[in-house]
Amino acid sequence: MTRAKTLVVGPSHWHTPLYADRIAAQHDVVGLSDPDASRVNHLTRLWDAPLYSSWEELLAVHGDAELAYVLVPHNAMREVCLALIAKRISLVVEKPAGVSLQEVTDIREAAEAAGVPIAVPLVQRGGPTDRWLARAGSSVYESVQFIAGPPDRYLTNGSPWVVEREAAGGGCMINLAPHFVDLFLCSTGAGYATVTAALSSRLHQRSIEDYASLTLTTADGCVGTIEVGYAFPGSPLKRHCSYMRIGAAGTATIWSDGSASFTSVDGATTTARIDVDSDPLYGRFVDKVAEQLEDGFADLPGIRDLEATMTVIWDAYANGR
């Protein structure tokens, strides 16, 4: 398989360490751009590619690239994506792809008009957690808790803008909840869910929320509750997570330590231990991007999936704020 000529825009993003080795293996990185050279010099060596101080300069030199990863601050995503689309460069963009729903829609409309495929790393989809929960069948009732470490970790991991509301658009809800809104919409088959939300920043006293609780309801009565936070202590455990899905086939549950159970409607229970760490899913996503680039990322989450998810998220902000 020929390795695609690839750009990486904003690789100081905290997810880049999860992508980096597989990007080196799967793609021919021809350039990267980031305003903070000290954060990414090691990547120029890993990828054997030059660093540019701005994405505009990168794109001016490498406008013939075949693929780009967009990892810039959320308030810059729309401009970068539209410029790449204008060059007909296929791209991967991190959620939320903007600081408003309209920005996501602008990207989606431009991409569809130009025939440019976009993949979105909603990496929980198809992962071990998703596969286990699917034992219950389509979700009727669902509960998720995903409480990550404190917001100050972003000050040291290369993405200090994440704790700035203007640059990030929000806090834990915009960053963490899209994965689980996406899983709920996929499982129920609903294109949309009404949502109520409660947000708080009491624990860390920042302008962004460090805790959010969402309740989603579909038109046919399926209900999902999603709790996310930057509220777990800094720890090698990384986070607390738990999941429960109730469907026509039974009830599936998963806990932070990976202990999982499924109880069928006839009362039989099976148990297992699964990997609930989402970090390894990013490398696997890169592999799929490489495999499916020529097919327009046919089997990967795309910009329409993100738009559906962010419709719920932005409705939740309007409700919760």
C-alpha cells in the first residue's frame, strides 16, 4: 500500500502521542505546523518531516498533500478545515470541529460540495466497550460515567488552550461527551435526541465546566444519561468510567477495572474482563484511516456523524448554561 502524503496541523494536541507511532508507520508525513516548536521537535524526527510555524505556510508549500490531520484549537478548526477542503485534501478532524454547531455545518457543507471525505476519531465506536454493550441489543435505557483527570493536566501536556473557554468552546462536555452521545445515537438508531443538562465548575473554579450531566431522550422513548468530568484526581488510574445498557436482549454493564457482565432476559449472567482504556483506540483508528483513504473512509465516523452528535452537545450547552 502506498503511503499517503500527509500533513499534521497542530500536533502539540494531547492526543498526538496516541497517534504518533502509527502515523509514522502508515503515512508519509511531508510537513507539520505548530506555533510551539519545543512541543513538537521530537515529531519532526519521528516523522522525518519539516516543521512550519503556521498552517498557512504549511499548506502553501504542500498543497498537493493527500491527507491531513487537524488537531488545532477548536476555535481554529473551521478555518483550517475549509482551507484543506479548498485544496481537495482528505482530512481527519478531531471533535468538536469548531466552537459552534454552525462551524461544524459549514465544514460539512463545504466537504460535501467538494467531494472531500472527512473522518472523525469517535474512537469508542466499535471498541471493546461498544461491543460488550451491544450484547444488550439496541439501547432502550443507557447510563455512562466518564470522569477524567483535572483540567490542569492540559497546562502541561501541550494543550493549555483546552482550559480557555474562548479557544475550546467549553470544558469536559465538549471534549468528552461527544463519544458517548455518538454511541447512544448509533445504538438507538436515532438521528437526534432532546437533551437537558446540568453543568458546574465548582470543583476547579475555572471558566470551563469540570462536570456535566446530560439526559438524552429519543422520540420513541429511549433514555440515556451521560456524566462527564475533569474531576478525577491526577492518578495513574487516569479516570473513572462505568457503563450500563438495557435493551431487548438484557442488561450489559462495565466498570472502571474492566469487569463486565451481561444478564440476558432469561436471567443467565456471563462475565468477562475487557480493556476499557480508550487510549489504544487512537492508533487503531490511524490504521483504519490508512486502509480506507481510497474508499473515502466509508466505514469510519464522518462529519455528518459529528454534526448529529454536536447538535445534541450544543443544545445541552444552551440548556445547561
